[in-house]
Amino acid sequence: MGLLPAWIEEGLPDADHVFAYDTVKLVRILDRRLGFIYWGVQALVAFYMIVIVFIMNKAYQDTEKSTGWMLTQVLQPQISHLGISWDVYDRITNPGEADAVFIPTRILITRGQTQEDEYCESPSHPCKEARDCNVGDPQVQRMECQNGFCMRRQWCPAENENWATTETHYLEFDNVELWFKSYVHYHKFGLDVTTADEKASIKYPQRGANTYRLQDLIRMTNYAPEEFVELGAVMVLNGLFDCNLDTELCEMKVETATVDTKTGFNHVYENIYFENGVRKRDVYRMYGIRVLTLATGFGGKTKFSQIVLQLSSGIALLGTAELIADFWLMNCVPERKHYTEQKIKQMDAASDAFLSATCQFPMFRIAIAVCASLVRHSLADESWQDTPILTSLWQATSSKDNDAIDRLLDSSESAVSSRSGDGRGLAWWAWEFQNEYALASIIVNGGDILSEDEDEAGKPAYRMCSDSSDCDKESLLQKAKGLVEDVKKAKEQRAAEREKEDFDDEDEEELGDDEF
């Protein structure tokens, strides 16, 4: 008598069928069609593992991504359209932070300015009548409108590129060359790679080039050189080292991207002197290309554990040959019914015959392993890749350079969600370096700082903080949320300023021909 009433037991399925065990039964099927499928799939797997995984992707190597520095030496003088030669010492002034160089394209020179209690026309203060110039302080600005400009106390004559008192020089840059000297340190392998000790300039496109023409670098950004002449631009240049540390050989190339071409870049420097007892100055306003440089190294070295991992993946992939051949056997060939009867036999658990069953469930396990391996090998190749803007974001986040973060996110809508070769992006670096401003910027730009998306190591972004003993996730999260409104307002203000500048530029173009 069973544990349950008879009428209930009769309604239940046979437990032997529900909990049946499937084991593999080997059946040798003499059919060349199935043989071609089986060995063809195995050949494809072998080709994929040998050619793509080992030879092309070098997946047997342990890899490391590192950053370094890059110094820039400018070669060759520039000639202005007036035939004046400007050597390196006259024009390369290197304003701002290190790892940057400035090459002028247009220079405005206002000579002999004096400040001897003088009032003169101010191009920054246009007017139509005298009352437009009333600022409430006649010591600063007279209530006097002359030639469409207010009379203001300042260095006179004022700078205006359309006046005879200001010289304009357009500098050619076809022959300007930049010699880059780089350094990268691989922490995991304890190895330094540098080109700073090179004594000779090797010009692009020669192999191992360390010297590039500025015109070639601009061409790599897909912008026309003429777009940089009037207002200048900010350009990011990344020197990429691809090193095979087994052979101690490195290939170095550069990638460029423009961060700002609309606003451009310019700076002013002054030469102050005395002439006949009068203090004077010459003002040089230089528009040009500011090149921000950095170095990124990718190194790989053979590691036994990586070889074992790839071979294990290959062995798992070989099981797809049996899976596909079995599917074809049981569903496609005309003799499938006969083959299936020979392949699968149902045996009673109480029978004395040797127990055998189907091979379906082991095949599903192999299919799961195959899918996981294919996803792991293809995901990084197709959607994760290192770019100059991601490298710049990493550098800005690690150094907590908020202005650079704003500039980079404003320049690209996809920057907040882009992922590098190791599957990480701005959210990972913001948590890793405990940068609450970067976290707030991600929220403002539509990102999710608590996303469950994982990197190559299987970690979501917030785990970079949770796994660190010196990082308080909740405190950092609250600080970031507290900054969201300020970051949002600053972003809206920058957008409004850009729209105003665009509007002003259009007005100047429409009025320029009529005024002068």
C-alpha cells in the first residue's frame, strides 16, 4: 500500500519516467553525410581556435593596459602670409598644463599700447548714442560714443583685427613637424618602454615613426585644416604602444581626435617695455591648435593559465560537432526514425539488461558551454574597444579634472556609455577613484551608476567601490546625488553659452560686409 490513496497515485505520472536518467549510447552510423557534418564542424572549431584565438587575438597571453607621458618637440619655422618667419622660440609658448603643445595658425599683434590716463574706442563696448556708454563711473568709461564704440580707459589703441593698429598674420603649418618622446611603465610585468632616448627623428609614414607632420595629424581627425585657421582648436593625441613582451618588440602609432573646434583656442602674451620714459606694451593674441598628448600601452606576455583556459574553451567547442550531427541525424535525414530507434532505447529500471539512455541532456550542457564561450570571445571584439576619448575620460576621472570631464561629455553623447577593451567605462572609473563629480555627471547625462552591467571580469561598476576597504559606497552615492543639481545647471549654462556664441557668430557674418 502506498503513502497516498490509490486514486491519487493513479493520476500521477510514472516517477520512473519523470526522474529517468539519460546516459550516452555510442552508435556507429555508417553515413557519410553525418560524417561530413561532424568532421566539418570540428575543422571549423579547430580553425577558429588556432587562427583567430591563438594567432590573431593572441589569447594565450596575459595582457595589461597602462598609461604614461609624452613630450612634444616642435620642428621647423612657420612663415606668415606677410613673408615673416616665426621660429620656435617666437611662437611656441606652451600655455597651461604639461603634456601639451601649442602651434599658432593666426596671430593678432597690437603694438605700442600705452596706458597714460587715456580713453579710446573699445571694440568690446559698441554703442549707438552717448547714453549707451553711461556705466555710472566716468573714471572708467566716458558717456561718449565715437565711431560706434564707447570711449573707455584702457590700453590704447585697443585690439581690433579690422583696425590698422592691429596686424594680422596667418601662419602656414604644412611643414610643421612634431617629434614625440614617450614613456610607459607596465606594472604587472615590471617593464619600462620609452622612446625618449631616441637620438634621431623618424618621420611618418616610416616604420617606428616618432615624428609627424601637423597636417597629417589634422587629417587623422577627419577635419579640413582650413577649419582650424581662424579660431584654432583643441586636439587630443594618444600615442599607442602595442608590445609583445615575449619578443620585447613594440609598435607605436598615434591616434588623434578633436575635442573643441567650434570655440577654438587662443591665448595672449605681452611684451612690456619703456620708450622715452613711457610704459608701453605689444600684445600678441595667438589663435592656434593646442595638442594635448598622452601615452597608452597595451602589453601581452604568454601565461600558462591563459593557455589552459583557451584550450578548455576549445575542447568545449568541439562538443558542438556531436550536437549538430545528432540534431541532423534525428530531425533531417530521411532515415531519422530508424537511426533514432538505434540510438535511443527505453529501459525499465527493474530490467537486468544493461542500462542505457539518450544523450540529449549532456548535449544541452555542451551547448550552454559553447554559447558562453562564444559570447565571451565575441562580446569584447564587437562592442568594447579602446578609443582616445575613453583614455581621456580615464585620465580626467583619475586626476579629478572636472573641467575635462565636462568638456569630454559635452563633445560626445555616447561617451557616458562607451566601454573600453576590458569592458569598463566612466562608471567603473568613477567608483574606483571615488570621484563623486564624475558619478553626478553620469546621472545628468542619462547614465546609471548602479547598473548591473558587468565588465570583462564579471564586476558591475559599483563593485569597484564595494570591494575596496577604504571606499564607503553609501556615503559616496549621497555626495554624488547632492551634486546632481549643480552639475545639471552647469551643463545647461554651457549649452546656453554655446548657443549664444553660435548666434553671435551668425550675426557677425551677416553684418560684417555692411560694416567694413
